[in-house]
Amino acid sequence: MPEATPLQPSHPTDDRGYALLYRISSLIGRTEDPRTALESILADAVSTFGATSGSISLLNPDSGKLEIDVQVGLPGDFDEVSLRLGQGITGWVAFHAKAQLVTDVSADTRYIPLRPDIRCEMAVPMEDNGHVLGVINLDSDRIGAFSQADFELLIRCTHEATAVMTRLWQLRQLREKARQLESMLATGQALVTKVQQAELFETLARDIRRITQTRASTLHVYNRSTQSLRLVSFCSDSQEAAPTSEDIALDSCLVAGVVHTRKQIDFPNVRGPEFFDLLDLPRDPALRSVLCTPMMIENEVLGVISVFTDHVHRFNNDEKRLAAALASLGAVALQNVRLYERVFQSEESLRKNEQLTTLGLLAAEIAHEIRNPLTVIKLLFGTLGLDFEQGDPRKTDVRVIGEKLDQLEAIVTRVLHFAKAPSSVHSRWSIQEIIEDTIVLIRLKLAQSNIRLQFTPPPKPIVIDVHKGQLQQVLLNLLINSTQAMPDGGDIRIQCSIEQREAQKFLHVDITDSGRGIPAPLQERIFDSFLSGRPDGTGLGLAIAKRILVSHHGDITLQSTGSRGTTMRISLPVV
């Protein structure tokens, strides 16, 4: 093996060296594309040193091999040549991080002939902070074609080229991160608007595949009670390759380790025989590497999102952090969707409770109206003195009529007692807390109706003695009426004030909307039962609200109405 040449220069840089160094350093301002810069560096080097051929090989972090990135004077298929570290002169230079000048390659046992005419070679490592990034090679068809001065100049030029390429690679990386950040922000904004799980899952799987620029992505939801996973979204150009959408036992899944450890796991190649029986893998033979990331909230795994590449790939820390951030966004969005579903269920429950309350009030009203004439009938029947002889069938009729009158009275009494709300359900509440809880229940409906709600809390806490559920029912009824009066959107304002009435303070809650107002013929009778200005209305909402507030020693009134909106006032005694 020829003796390695010294790395320290012994000759000053000549004019051609200065010109080459200038052209290399000026690439920073002339191009932003790393490949264009590499091609320019190699072309200038081949021209300056009179080389017959040349190449720049870069270290592939996935395979750990040197791969020719750009070349001049070599056959076209040489772009696919890769060398292990230590293999050939180029691999030796990369492995030992030492430049080599070989004046006669035929005498060097390390040499691997890439072109039969090569006789002389220079190879210099592209090194940055102790890490070899690649190797610059120059070849000649003449033995001893490169001098020691040429060798030392190439070392200087390689150092400058490495600095230039490092900056360009960093610039490209920063731009890629900026693109990813912008995409993540757009994804986050899109996810928080989703209120349906299916739509959320589809958006998340599609966006994570697009941002990570991978071949396919899957999203599985984890069921803790059954220890199983279910595919909820699959994004790929080959949709027929989707894995099974049925519930899969955790021990039959690739991502079982992710669920157990609550950590990211990547697999370099899922084409091995040990992966064939896993049911959560897509049926795409082109897939190679996979990164699986848990979707977690408060250390609880909600699901697992996986991205697949079509080549063997080693996921770096930046890619893992990106996937983790997207999975976190997805977990928060999924939690929000589930909370929205609970709100929907609560709203439906409130509606059912309102219907039951309506039926109860109607039953009590009917029973009350029946009791008075029934009492009269019973008293008059008792004074008739209908006493027939024994054996007369009318005597039995009189007895049956008396029993049925007693039975009807008992039924009416039970209905009235059942409809009467027990006083124990009343308790002391802050009006601010009741209003804010009610706003939470209706906020989604307001958002869907394009309605802005403004609540101005009172400057000091105001405490009232009420049945919270019934008062919320009144507030919900008024807010829903306001939304129906503004089909194209608008504004609702809630304000609280205190009025002193002799020895008692009263709370006023004013609810003002910007709707179309209440028609004049209905304004005097809006609290009557079964009166409604809408074809689909029951006419019971305001009547029930009136009864509830009266039972609380309060009232509800129409303060004002017109084409610019309506104000309803709730009044309640303050504790």
C-alpha cells in the first residue's frame, strides 16, 4: 500500500486554487439546491485538476453505505454503486477520515476498479465536527497525474465545499421544518373543528402521511376493556391494501409494544417472516419501515398512529418528534370529540327531561282542574240519599259509583303529590356558575348557528336559592329561542344586575338577542300554554319557564322586542 500523503499543505495556494475556492464559497449566494451545488463543485474540481473522471459519494444514514450522488466521466449506471465503510479506497477514506493520494492504483490492494482506465486517484473526506459526510474522488488515466500540491489544494477545497454543503443542507432542513410546522398548524386548526370521530380520524391519518411524506399511514383506536385494537383510518395510494377493520386482539398486533410501553417504536423492515401473521399491517408488499406512535392523554393510550415507508429507512429524532407532536394533536382532538359527544348526550337528556317536565306539569294541571268538579260530584252524590232495598241491583250500582269516585280522587291526589317538587332539591348557587355551566351545554349549537355569545359576569358573587336543573332549563329555553330567532347568525348578550325592592334584593338576568323580534299579536300572550309563533313549536317552553320561576318566588318578563332584537328578563330573590 502506498504511504499516505501528509494532510498539512506544504505549498501556497496558486491562482487556480484561489479561483476554485472562490467559486465554491460563492455557491452560497448562487444556489439553494444542494445537488446543483455538488454538481458545480465536482465539475470545477475535475476541470481545475485536469481529472479524467470524478465523483462525490455521500454517506446514507439508513444503509450506512457510501452512495455516489454526483459523478463526471463515469458510466451512467455508476450512480447506483454503493460501498461499505472500509471498502475500496473511497470506503477506507470515509472509515478512517484520512485523505489519500494514490499515484498508481494498480499497486494498491484497496482499489476496486470502477473504470478500467483509471491509474491515479485522490480521495478526500468531507468531514464536519468529527463526522464524515461523504468523500470527493478525482481520477486520472495517467500514473502520477496528481501532484502533492494538487492533493493539498483538493483538501482545502474539500473543507470549503463541506462548509458550503453543510450550510445548504441546514437551509434545506430549516425550510423543511418550516413547512412541517406550517402544516402542523393547519392540521391543528383543522382537527379542533371536527365534531365527528370518523371525520377526525380521516383528517389525522391523511395529514400525518402528507407531512411525513411517507407511503401509507394507519390509525388504530385502543379499547382498554377488551384489550383490542380497531382500524379507524387507512391512508395510502393502494386502498385495497388496508388491514382488517375488525377488532384485533392486542397480542396479534405489531403495535402491541407501543400500547404496553407507551413509547414510540420503529421497525426497519416489516417484510420479514416474523411479521407475516400480524393483522394490523397493511397488505402492501412495497412497505418496508414503520414508525408507530401512541396517542396519549394523561398517560392513557387512546390509540396508535403508524407511518410506513417504501424503502428501508432509519427514522431520525426529528421525524420521531414530528410524529409525536402530530399524535398529541390527534389525542387532544379525539378527547375533544368525545367531550362534544357527551355534551350532545347531555343536551338530549335535557330535552327528554324537558318533555317529562312538560308532561308532569300538564298532568298536574289536568289533575288540578279535575279535582274541583270531582269534589263537587262526590259531595252531591253523597247528599242524594240513594238507599235502595236489599237485592235491588241499583244498590250495587250506587256502591260501585261511590268506590270509583273515591278511586278517581285518590288518582288525582297521587298525580298532584308526584308533580309537586320537593323543597329539598333547592340549594344555594352562584348565578355566574349556573350561567357558565349552561353556556357550556349550548356552546356547540351557538357555534354551528354562527352566533356569538357575550356574558358579563357580575362584579361581585350573587347567590340564589334555586333548583339548579330547573333554572338551567329556563336559561336553555330562552337561549334556544334566541338562536331560532336568528337563523342567519347574530349576537346574544347576558347581563346581571341587582334591584332593591323594600327589604329584599332581586337579581335580574337579561338575555338580549339581535333577532327578528316577537310579532305584536303574540307579545301579550307569550307565556300562555300551547302558544307558539313557530310551526314546529309546542308553545310550552315559556309557559313552563314562567311556572318554574314563580315557584322560585321570581318571575320572567318581556322587557323589549322589535326588529333589532328581544330582551327577556329573569328575576329571582337574592339570598
